[in-house]
Amino acid sequence: MCQVLPHVEQGIGIVKGLAGLAEMAAAQGQAERAGRLFGAAAHLLPATSSYREEVNRRVAAARAQLDAATFEVGWTAGQAMTEEQAISFALQDAWLRCWHRSHAAVHTVRKGVRS
């Protein structure tokens, strides 16, 4: 039986996470961010991965709905990223977005309490 190495499984998980965040960016119209995250995901994905076809399909769907030139700028930058750079880029912005939403929610609750 062929055993999949843990670091390979972790790498696929990272690629899937990057692709998921890229789809979220695409849904929000963020062409450069979507391109960068998809570019990094495609770059980090092993050439023989069975997930490659899925990533290609998701990239094509995002490209079709976004500004092609802006997406391509992001894609090129993402292709040059290391795994650490891609993770840092993905988490930094995701953390800021979560903080902003939670910060706004706290202020909304405070306003409601004071009223």
C-alpha cells in the first residue's frame, strides 16, 4: 500500500486553503488578490496532484469574472511566492478582515446597549 507523507497532505491542505481564500477574493471583486492567491496555490501544487484539475477549473471561473490584466498581475506575483510568503499574505489580510468585522460588531453592540 502506498502511504502519503504527512507533509504532502499538509501541502495540499495549504493549497486548498489558498484556493478557497482566492475564491472569496474573486467573489468580492478583488482581482489582484484572487490572482495572487490562485497563482501561489497553483505554484505550490505538485504537478502530479489529482487536485490540479480542480484548481484549474476554479482559476478559470475566477478569471472569467474578473479584470484579466489585474488578475494576471496577481497571478504572476503569486507564482513567485514561497509557501511561507503565500501563507503570510493570506493570513495577514484575513486577520485584518476578521478584526475589522469583530471591531465593528463590538461598536454596534455598545451602541445598542447605550440606547
